[in-house]
Amino acid sequence: MIRYYKKEGNVLRELEQPMTSCWINIAPPFTQEELERVSEQFNIPLDFLTDSLDIDERSRYEREDGVRLIVLNTPISNKSEILNSAVYVTVPIGIILLENYILTITSFENPVLQRFLDNKIKNFNPEARNDFVLKILEQNVYYFLSCLKDLNNRRNQIEQELYGASGNNQLRQLLSMEKSLVYFVTSLSANDLLMMKMKRTDFLSIRNDEELVDLLDDIVIDNSQANEMANVYASILSGTMNAFASIISNNLNHVIQRLTLITIILMVPTLIASFFGMNVPNSFENWLPAFPVILILSILISVLVAWWFRRQRLL
């Protein structure tokens, strides 16, 4: 779906046809023929469009024939129903800067761009292309931080559930969150390198605009903080999983130990009954109180064995 937008006052209005300095947004569904048509219409290298749709594309920028491409990784909720799949995954956003237009393209519905489409971001204008690019970078970092806080809240909730009952379901959820954090750490590191390189090479040509330079500096700092948070949360989550795996193993050992001691206690009356139940002469075969005496003796010895295990804090 190819749509065109232009800011009029404080409202983002959708256009029927592209106009100078408008924002062109390409989001699913779309076809290869539509991409080829956009490529020809706006003189965009076709690989700039197709590369931005590759889920494994790394964060980078490129320049060709006056057209500039920025590929930025961003988080989205994972809709996959596969067991143990990550809670969040990262996908690329392609930002293409043309002489008179700015174009964004993504293969998934993207919450970062949707905030701009819903007019939730103040003081942005697609006509100021460099400022618009920086605001996309800024909102992308903020969304990473929001997803990180959500993952941390989920971890705390699952951790409380694990204190009550250690189950496989909670550990599977922690594994899914760990996968998400791996995606986040990788993408944030790549985004950090991208923005540092953009700043060093002045890719956006903003060196003489102090306000935009300061904004880019703030974005780089925020992205670094998000990267550190992702690493910290990943370490905490890994430690939590290891701790609860040890707890589960310890609980299993404790249960096996108790079952073994109970088996030993029950073995005592079985052993005594086996001796007196053998078909050989003994002094009790003609004694009427023999059965209750043997029964009481078996119970007494079992109780003594259980008391000894209890005293040794084994039971």
C-alpha cells in the first residue's frame, strides 16, 4: 500500500497523488510490480526498496546517484504462534531521502511510523526531511525503551509466579523473553554504530545546524542507554533462569530423597513380615498373640527409623 502525506498546520493529511516535499509511506500489502513502478517514478534504485524488506538486513546507510538510504532496525510484537518464539523481534525500516521527497518502507505494520501517521508526534514536518529522519530515529529509541520496560515487567511477574510454583510454562516464557533481548541487543548495537557513523560523516548534512546536531547527540546517548539496559536485562534474565533451573533441580533431588527414605521406612515391616512368614518352624507358630506382637514390633521399628531420619534432618 503506497500512500502520500503532507503536513498542513498541525494535521497530517493524506494525498491522492505525490506532491513536492511530501512523505511517501509504503507498508503492506504491496506487490513487486508496485515497487518497480515507484522505483521508476522517483528514480530510486530498486535494491534500496527490496533491501529494506529483508528481515535480516543490518542497520546501515548508502548513497547512490543522489539518493540516500538509511536502514534502521526497530522492534515489533511477534505474532508467531510457534512455541517458545520471541515476544518481540526486530525488523528493518527503510528511509529513503530524495531531492524533493522522503520515503519510508517496511515489510510489517510498524508502531514507530504509526505514531507519526496518528499525529501523536508533535512538531514534525516531512518537508524538513533531516529533522523528520531524526525524529524517526528518536521515536525508534523510545519504542525500544518501552519494549524493554515491558519485558522487564513481564520478567518480574513471571519471577513471582515461579516463587509459588516452578513450572515449565514460566520457564518457556522466560526463554521467549531472552530471545527478544538477544534481538534487541544486536539491533541496538547496530543502530548505535549506524548513528555514530552518520554523525561522523555528516550523512544528513546537518553540521551547520546546531539544533539538529544536538538532537542527534541526544539520540545517540539515548540509544546507548537503551543498549546498556538491554544488556543488563539480558544478564538478569539469564541469571534468573539459571537460578530457577537450580531450584527446580534441587526440589527434584529433595523429592527423590524423601521417596527413598519413605521406601526404607516401609521396607522394615516388609522385611520382618518376610522373616516370620517363611514356611519354616519358629517359636511363634503356635503362639496366639504372635501376629499382633509382630505387627506392633514392625510399626515400632519403622517409627524409630523415621525418628532417626527426622533427627538427622533427612526427612
